Amino acid sequence: MMRDQPPVPMVYPGQQGGVPAYPVHHHPYGYGPYAEPAQDEDGFDPLKLLWFAVHYRWMIASFLFVGVVCGVLFTYMQTPYYKASTKVEILTQGARVIEDLEVVSQRNDSFAFETARQKMLSRDLARRVVFALNLTEDPEFLAPKPSFSLMNIFHKAFGTSSSNNVADWSPERRESTAVNLVRQGASATPVRGTSLINLEYHHPVAKYTSLVANQLAKSYIDQNIDQKSETTTLARQFIEDQVRETKIQLQDSEKALVQYAQQNGITLTGDDASLVSGNISEINSALSEAIQERLAAERYFQQIEDGNAAALPEVFSSPSIQANKQTIAGLRATYMEKLATLKPGYPEMQRLQAQINELQKQMNAEILAIADSVKLKYEQAKQKEAALKKELAGLEADQSKFQEKNIQYTILKREVDSNRAQYESLISKLGDVGIGSDLRSANASIVDLALTPGSPYSPQLSKNLIIAFGLFGLFAVATIYVLELLNNTFTIPDQLEDELKVPVLGTIPQVPESEISEAFQNPGSQLSEAYRTLRTSVQFTGTDESIRTLVVTSAEPSEGKTTTAFKLAEDFASLGRRVLIIDADMRKPRLHRMFNTDNGIGLSNLLSNVVKSGTAMDIFRKTSNPNVTFLSAGTIPPNPADLLVSQKMGLTIHYCKKRYDLVIIDSPPVMGLSDAPILARQADATLMVVSAKQVTRKAAKAAFNRLKSAGANVVGSTLTKFAINKLDYNYAHRYMHYNYYSYAGAENARLEHHGRDDEENNFDVARSTTAVGGFFSRIARRFS
């Protein structure tokens, strides 16, 4: 049973009593340090995309609906167009080439087809079509419906048609308009793998599509024939004139050449070279060979002079010399072998030495004979070289005289050759042009004529709907992406864990403020069950004795911290624990309203030492719950932070921990104030309350960092005002069946209200554990 009055002394012993002024606890609680939640790996997450689709389902549906409407309106604003096509075969083998006259032929490759395609789309061909079909006098062709207009919807709805008066147009305007319409509607595409070109034409009036497409093909063929005929005629006339002029020039140049040769006595061989030049060529060849022979003989002669006659090639090629060398080598080997046992003066040794000397003498005589022959060859080579040089000098003098006369002869001869080659080339081309002018063949033919289409090919409602559907779908995705970038609050518990790196101990559903009291009175409500789950989670963060003081705070005001502190006190008291709840928010106290009491005297009065010694225990007020004692904030002081940081506050918390099983402190918000970090530093544990879709992530993280930097033991957080009944949140966080865990029976409500024995408490913990499956699975992994 809780004592009637907790003995809180008015005179604080301070350090003399051995009680620390600030009982701060920083050791780890529960089952070890908190393991950070695993971060989602980068990559494709279909479940997350599905959650976004469910969350923004109405916006996506709106975008898609607008897209469908725009697609339909866009289709009806377009004018129906008809298309007809004809196939033309390009023949590239018919034309002959006259490259000198720059008459370019078509080649059987991609350049030929691209040239043909560009000609089919040219302005000149369009003008031929306009005049062939007399389109300048056709108002229906000259003034078609606009391809895209809002009036098209009106015309289709009422069956009317737009009309333009073209009677007042000038002939130039009509021609220009008709040519532009033909060019705008025409297209030419080569058929892959063939020599065909698909020539198409589209127009709002079906009959013009086949008429213009067929006429384009015919006009293209006529254009090519006319161009080839005209070019061939001009080329023939030009070549005939050139032939006549070149013939006269050739005759005059031949006469001048013969006359000059006779006057100067120039005689040429068959290859137009003089006899002197031929002799010089032969003498040069002979002189080159003589010089080579002389150089080779001189090299061997110098070798003999240097005393190396034995190394001449003739010596190595002489069989007798080589035989003597081998014999001498054998005798010397025998001599050296016997020298080991016999002296040089021994008769046999003298005989061997005599044989060696005789053979060496014979070999030297033969080498000397070879050297003499080499010297003779060298002298002969020198004489031959000198004779050839003398002869060449005489020929060169004759050639110099001939060159002076041959210069003019060569000029005249070159002119004759040039005129003759030009004359022969022109005669050949004149024959080719004559053959081409007689053929007059077309280089294209029509394979398939265009037929009048029975239905328009554009616009296509299905295609426009698909494009509009995809385009507005992309707009929806971009809008969702921007909204998610701008959304800087917490909407789901996972975001809170990822940002603060602490576990979410509970998720408190959003309940209208007018229904909170009723929900608290009903033990089977979602709100009551959520707070019981939070109570159980707080229990699991430490042992029975490790958490005796708990600070409940938040980053900003109106996040539900006071309500959380109040409900936690009642839920812990329902387990038979003696609970003291302190309203430490001495700036804007609210907790006394929830207990339906006044705030006349309380914590501020106790810390400022204005409470009399005999009445100090009166500020600890009993509540409707016998296990809950309430200490109000008291008179609002001018300096709340100074009171909280004082030694008296530390001693008050210390003595309250001895008298009660659990002390819950309702703290002011963290941001902008120093009260919460001071209280959190002096408490065993701190619970951070974060409201969904209210406080920004930056503010919550800054508040959490302030608490941690002050030395607070933040054991976890709770997400309040969570809309668990929304389809998107329930789907994303598996709270779809949250109501399954709520109490509905009157017996359960009675047991919850009046308390349970130990077995019932364990049963309650198990049921609460199921409700927060994700959190308790992490607790179980840490415990293992």
C-alpha cells in the first residue's frame, strides 16, 4: 500500500548528507543498446510503389480521368485525314554516264533512292501536279478544314462544315497555296530491301488522296524523261561543235610537227627517242657495270697490299691450297703428338718438320700466283672504266646539241597527242549520246496505283487515349514526387525509426479531442489499447528496478505528451504499481485539468522554498485512482529553468524514487526551451512523443539531438495522432486489423479497470505484444 504522505524534507542536506544533487543515470537499460533499423536498400520496391499508389489513389484517379477527357477532346478537335499510297519502282540501269559534261547518272545504291525521294517532294514536281489536276480552280482542295481547332467539336456535333471563300484569291496565291498543300501532304519512304518507294498523300477529303498520289508518281516519271531528253539534246549539240573544232586543231598540229622535223634533220626511233639518247643509255649501263667491277677488283687489290692475300676468295676456292692446308694441319698434329716423347732434333721429328716447310712453301707460291692475277684484273678494270667515260663524254656532247633542237619538237609532239586524244574521246561520247537520245526510256515505273480510302487514318481515339493516359500518369507521378519532397513530417512509424534511430514503442491512434475522455473510460477502445501497448513496451525497455523515473516530452507543443503521461500513469497504476506523476511544465501546465483539480500550489512552490514545512506533504494530491499521486506545476514562476536545474529538483526526484515505484514527469517541449533537457538528464529514461503530420522531421531530430547531447537516456518514441483507419496507412504498416486486438467484452473491461493478478498481467502483456508485432520481434532478436 502506498504511504499516506511521502516524507519530503524541506531542508536539503546537499552533499553533507551524502545524497548527490543530480542523480543522473547513463547506464544502458533493458536488453542492450538499440540496434538501428535496417535501412532499405536502393532499388526497385514494388510494395513501396503500391503504397504510394494507394495513398494517392484519388489524386491519381483524378489525373487519369482528366487525361481521358483531354484525350477525347483532343480527338474531336482534330480534323479526320485520309491517306492513299502508290508504289514506284526506281530503275537505275538505264542511263549512260557522261562524266566530263557533268551529266550525273543515278546509281544503284542509297544515294539513288534518296535523290528520287527528294525529287518526289520537290516544289517543281508539286507544281506539275497542281497544273496537271487543275487544283488552282478547286475551292474544296484549296480551303480544307483546319487540322486542329475548337470549332471542329461544333462541326462534328451539329454536322456543319467550315467554308472559305477562295473566289477572291489572286492566281499567284492559289498556285502557292495548292503547291504548299501538295508538299505538306506528300511523303515518300523507301521500302527496305527493295527498289520501291512508297509515295503517300493525306488530305481531309478522301478523293484527293488517290488523285494526288497517282499524279505525283506520273509527274515524277515525266519529269525524269523530260530532263533526260533535254540534257541529251544539249549534250549532242555541244559535242558535235567540239568535234569539229578539235579536228581542225589536230590537223594543224600534225603539219607543224612534220615540217619542223624535216627542217632540223631530227630522226627518232620507234619509241620517239633519238639514236644518241639510245647510245648514251647503253654506255651508261656498261659504265655502271665497269665501275662495279673496278670497285670489286680494287677491294681485293687493297687486301693484297695489306698482306692478306691468303684471305682472297680465289684462295678459299682453290682445291690444291685447301688440300695442302689439311695436310699441313695433319702433319702438325702428328708433330705435336710426338713432341711429347721425342726431342725436335730427333731424325723423325726433323723429317716431319721438313715436310711441313715444303708444303707451306708450295702453298705460299700458289697464293702469290693468285694475288698476281687479281692485280692484273684490277688494272684491266681501270682501263675499261676510263675508256667508257671517254666515250660517254663524246655522246653527251652530241646529245646536248640534239636537245636544243628537240625542245620545240617535243612541244609540237605533245600538242599533236593532246588533240588526237581529245578528238577520239569526243567521237566516242558522240556515239553514246546518239544512242541515249534514241532510247528515251524512263528510270521509274508505277507498281501499284493508289485507291481512294474508305475511312480516315487519323485521328485515332485509342492512340490519343493511350498517349493522354500515359502523359497525365507521368504528371501524377511527378506531382506525387514533388509532394513527397515537400512533405517533411512523419506519417508512418518507419519514418520515425529511420530518422531518430530509436524504436517506436507505440502508435497512438488519432481520436477527436472531444472523444478522448470517453475513449479512456472504455478499456476496450483503440486508444486505451494503444496506451496499454505503449505501457508494455516501456516495461520491456528495462528491468523492474532500472526505470524508476520517466520523462515524457516532445519537440513542439500540442503533440500529446501530457495526455500520454496521464494515460501511462493510470495504466502502470492498474498493474498495482505506485505511480507519482509530476507536471514539470511550469510555463503552460495542463495536467491538473485532466485530474480535475486546481493548480494553486505545486512543484514551483516546492522548489522555490515557499511551502511551509508542515504543509509540504499536502502538495502531493491523491487522485481517483488510489495508486496514482499527482504533483501539479504550481504557481508559474519567472524562471522555470533555474528551478529545474537547482539542487532541490535533483533531491526531490531522488526522494520520490524511494517512495514510489514509478515517477512520470510531464516535461515542456524541447525546442526553444532548456527545461526538457534538464529534466531528461536527471531521469532514468525519456520517452519522446512525436505527432503524425504535425512536427517536421528536422525539428524532431533536432530535439532528439538536444536530449542526447544533454545526456538523456531516450529509450524510445511514440507516434501520436496516427490515422490507423485510413486505408493507405493500414496497408503500408499492417494495421488493417488493428481492431482485432481491442477489448470488447465487459468482463475484460472490468478486469482491466480493477486490476489483475500476476497471471492476468502476463496474459495482458502477451495480447499487447501481438498488437505491436514489429517492435517485439526486434526486442526478441536483441534478447537472443
